[in-house]
Amino acid sequence: MKNLIVYGAILMKNSINITVKLFAHYREGRFKVDQRIYPQNISAADIVDDIGIDEDDLPIGVLMVNGRHVKKDYILRDGDIFSIFPKVGGG
């Protein structure tokens, strides 16, 4: 089986395909929707870090997987759709 080189890592057959969707300010300089390959047992927090979201600058508001709210320690599975929304302020 061929190795896949994705995001600086060599991944073998134990990899998963995740659709990542970014919203609002998180899209700036990044992407709107992207298909990404990650190792199994990756958490939502690991993906946030991989994308380079600085939570001190733009705090996380909501994390969703397949339309359901999840916490940062949620472990994603192959085929999941992971959406990241920043906190929004207003008054």
C-alpha cells in the first residue's frame, strides 16, 4: 500500500478522511471547506491546532461534528464533517 504524505506526516492505512468547514473569521487566509486526511484517534482540539487557529486571538464558539455539538476532546471518525465556529460578540 502506498504511503500518503499529508500535512507533513506520513499516513498509512490507519488514516481517516475528514471534511473541515470553517466559518466567519476563521476562513480568513485559510479555506471555507477542505477535505483532509488525519491519523485515527485525532481529537477536535488536534484539528483546531493543525489548522492554526489561535484561540487567544479568536476564541472557539462552537465545534460540531455531523451537525451535533461536540467538546474539544471528541475523537473524530472517518467521513465526519467537522465545523468550527468562532465566538461572536454583539450587543
